[in-house]
Amino acid sequence: MRGTVLIAGAAATLAAAGFISYRYISNAGRYIIPVVTSIKNISELDKSDPGLDKIDAHKALLTTKEYELLKSLVACGQGHLFSHWQAPGIGDGDKRRQVAQLMALHGSYHGGITAYISNAKKLLQDSKEGKNPFEGYTPKVPHGERLDFASAEYLQLEEAGLREAGRSAFVLVAGGLGERLGYSGIKVALPAENASGTCFLELYIQYILALQVRSGASQPLPLTIMTSDDTHARTEELLTKNSYFGMKAGQITLIKQEKVACLTDNEAHLALDPQDPFLIQTKPHGHGDVHALLHSSGLASKWKETGLKWVCFFQDTNALVFRALIAALAVSAKHDYDMNSLAVPRKAKEAIGAISLLEHRDGSTLTINVEYNQLDPLLRATINKEGDVNDTTGWSPFPGNINQLVLKLDSYVQQLSRTGGVISEFVNPKYKDSTKTVFKSSTRLECMMQDYPKALPQGSKVGFTTINQVWASYSPVKNSPADALAKFKEGNPTHSATSGEMDIYRCNCLTLKSLTGMEMPEVIGSVAYNGIEVEDYPKVVLSPRFAPLLKDIQEKIALGSIRLAPGAVLILDGPDISVKGPLTIDGALVVRSVLGSKVSIGRLDVKNAGWEWRALEEGQADATEEERIRGFRVIQKETKEYEFKQPGVCAIASPMLYKQS
Ligand code: UTP
């Protein structure tokens, strides 16, 4: 793929370099416990070890390295992987396929597959015994900032954050399966909203390009996308088909994470595929892989050498992230944070991780995401018998983690060279019953990118930036219509394709109202799609080309210049569009312009049949998958559209369009 560096199986580099694997990277990096990689020494193996006879019988089929690996697997109690092998000469192709997969799994895990098994045994044992990973810790509220979106302070922070954005690298983690959403494509290819049809990946790229221009960055701002086998080829295709959505050749790098082997029981036996006994079942290892890949690819060090200061991590389907990230960058700079997590207010016991400062009884501290089901018992056992409760503000004092992170490159690179970017793992088996001996389905080890501070040295600065208005910063697309409906009925955020789109319009309307006094219906009605009720705001899209920052909105749209009727559609997409008004829209208005085209919208009354977000009928046969997961189809009945494809100065005003040059 031209212009895009592809790095696959980068963790193999670690193994090849003799990198030690870590079972736990303990709190604050004080102790790093090397893994005991096998149960038996290979020299201790004897004929009674299941599977060994099969391996010995197939020595001629194997290279020395393969033979050694298979023997070490038998030493780890994995003889079942080979016990079904028939005599040499029968099914050798399948055996070779299985060995090749084992070698690949071995190469892509830090410390190799035997380390993986050993880590799994320990973590499965801890899980069975119900060990509390936070034993000895007392939770406190960590250091951080709580900001009101679009306040004067917020606008100032955005200004400062823009400078920092010009010295940032951006990392999109997009290797997830998206099982909960159940979409057959990749999530980043989904339209963020259907008014403009811009997909998530293009939206993110547009933001980065706009920030690059607006910050006067001295170099193209790099974007790295972590993919997996589930998403890699389709991400690559989406980029190449669309000429990287305007990024320069080489500005985007894909790093592919490898999957890890599944485990069938507490003894960490690797799972063979029930349909294919020569295939090991595999699953994603989690987004924590991103750190090891940024290390082994050399990207993080390269960014540091080229003078960049920050790395911003974000997820595949949160269209609002850049509205919050710029201010968070300013907060990072202000407090010199090594790690800054974007957060939202959370209600006590809400099913969202809480960023917490954990104080150990030995005096050490760790600021980290604590899952909601761990926080409550931890609080009960330490400082509050009531557990996780709201304070006088009506909210939990612990901010809700939305897993968008800003890391300081300086300390990040140091940390990567110290740990190889290996992140502490966990296991989450679903047991059949309380004996915790049988799993409902195979499990695997996982790691999460937000666990990065676990290995940071004491004294590192870890904080948070809460945006007090959730609607302005977080609305991911994660759940299928059925799951989203269940969440809606429980009164929880649905995090569905429906809410993801509607929240963009809501955010744009509320932002325009607060910054420019835009008039819109006093009462916003609600509408139901897929059974999920959402507020029916006018459909406003402000592209990153038009307004990457709130300041742009303030400067480009005159106070009180816009009035929207119920159901109005307004799309502004161009770097130099301004609205002087009065602009009234009862229908749909789309204005697009290229770089160099200065467009001024004066007095303009738009009245047409507009667009309709029409709910799908039950089982509507002609609905696309993208429409089905949202529950509506957009019908464009009538549009007033202005598109300026050439540089020049233009004024739009009713009833005429003046082109001045
Ligand atoms: P999600 O929590 O949304 O999980 O991941 P998911 O794996 O995509 O979806 P489910 O759980 O199967 O429904 C948060 C972010 O982390 C990325 C996802 O692509 C998303 O941007 N991710 C997740 C990875 O990059 N790799 C992984 O192994 C897992």
C-alpha cells in the first residue's frame, strides 16, 4: 500500500530480542516479575508425557525451532494439541498448518507462547480464587480538571490546546471485533451521521488535517491506526480507495495487532477449533497491544525525535472526541501530565470505569481506571461503608473514564524502552457454575491501553480532564439495536448507531445556541428509532474543515444570525465560510466550498421540503445494514445547495447569489 507503512506481528521483535516477558507489571512499576515459562524443563520430559511420542515421530517434518517449541508446549501440559495426529504421511499438510500457526502465536507474544500459557495459569488461578487486584489500596479522587464545555475558560484552553495539537501524534485503536454492534463491516467505515455521510475515519482525518493547518504545525501530524486481522484489509482498502482522505503519503501508518490463543480451562489448555482440530482458536488481545506496537515499530521514538510532544489515543466510533481532546491537551500541558484521561461525570454505580487515585498501605500511589464493579467493594472495604455513592453534586466524585488518552511523549518513550510497552494482562472467564471449574466458552488473556500507568514510576503525573457535559464529548457506537433497546429501557445510555448520530446534531445545535445565540425550537420533541427515543434536534453538521475549534464557530457565525425551524437541516463544510445572516432555514441548506473560496452567507431565507429521518418499518426489506442499525432512512426531498469548487470570493443572499470575483 503506497504511503502507508505496514507493521505486522511487531511483538515478535521483542521476543527475538530476548525481551523478558512480564506476568504482572506491578503497581507503579516497583516490581517486575519475570514469568516462569514452563512447568517442566524440556529435559525432564519422558515418554509418558502425552503428545511427546507424536512430536518425536514427526521430527523429520519439523525444523529444529519448531521441534523445540512443540516439546516446550508438551512441557506446559499442551500435549492434547498433538495427541490426535495420525502417523507421519497422513494429514501432514494439516499438521504443518497447525505448527505454522503455533510458531506465529509464539512469535507475536512477548516471551513466546509458553510465557502466555504460564501467565494464563496464574491469572486463571487468581480469578478462580477471587483475588482482589486492588487488595491493600484505598481509593481517592485523583488530580484533574472539570470543565464546562464552551465556557470562556474552555475557549481559552482550546486556544492553548491548539498549539499542543500541532505537536501531537494521533493514534486510533481500531482492531476491535465490534461483536456487540454486530455490523458486518469495519466500524470506522460507518457514517458518523447521515446528513453529510462522512464516515468515522474521514471525520478523524479531517480533524487532524484541520488542526495541522490551524496550529501551523511544522510537519504533517502523524496518524497511526492499530488494526487486527479482523479490520486490517478493510481499513487499508477504505484508505486507498479514498486517497487517504487527503492525508499525505506516509502520514498514516497501520500497525496490526495479532490475536492470542484461546484457553479452555483453568489449566490454560489451548483451545482447538471444534470444526478444525489443526487450528487453535484465537481472539483479540485487547487495545493494550498498542503500546508494545508503538515501541517495537519505533514510531514513538521517531515522533519524539521529530520534536512532537504528545500522543493522543482515541477509539473507532466517538465522533465528538475532538471537541474535547484539544482542551485536554491544554490541561496536559498546564499540569505537565504524563498521562491525562478524558472523562465524563458518572453517577455512582454507573457501569463505566472510574478514574481513581489508589493509595497503597505501603505509601505508594497509582492513578488508574477502576472498573465500576471493583470500585464499590473497594470503597466499602476502606473509606465508605456505603460504597460508591453520589456526593452533594448528585454525581460520583470519581470521574467516568471514556478511554481517550493524552500521553506525554517524553516519558512515554522512556517508559516504552523500560517495559517494551507490555501492559499488565487480565482474564475474564465466564464460568458455568460457582465451582469455577468449567467455562461457558473459551477465554483468553487481554490487556487495556488505559492500564498504562500501572508500570509508571512513582511520582509520575497522572490526571484527568472531565468535560461536564457528556453530550459534548462522548457518544460511541457500540451496541446492537436489541442491546441498545434493553439499555434504553433500563434508563442507560444506549451507545448505539442511533444515539451516535443524533448526539452529533444535538452537540452542534447546543454549541451554536450557546456560542452564537442560534434560535431553534424552544421545545425539542423526541422521536423513536428501533424503539429508542432520542431528541429530535435540527440536523446541523459543522465539518472539521469549517470549525475544528469552538472559536471558529464564534468567529464565523455572527451572533443571533441563524434561526432554525423544526426539522431544519444545515451543513456547513468549507474552511472559509461565514454567516452574517439573518439566515432562516425551514427545510435543508447545504454549503460546501474548497480551500481559497471565501463564502459569506448574508440575508437568506431557505424554505423547502427539506429532509426527513424516516423511521424504518418493522422488517423493511429494502433497508441497508447501515440503516437497520440506526432504525431510519434519510429521505432528501428538497435541498438548497451551494457548492463552490473554485477559489474566489462569493456572497450568498436571497434572492440572488453574488459572485464578486
Ligand atoms: P470496544 O470496547 O468498543 O470493543 O473497543 P470492540 O472489541 O471494538 O467491540 P466488542 O467488544 O467486540 O463489541 C474500544 C476500542 O478499542 C479497539 C476498538 O476497535 C475500539 O476502538 N480495540 C479493541 C482494539 O483496537 N483492539 C482490541 O483487541 C480490542
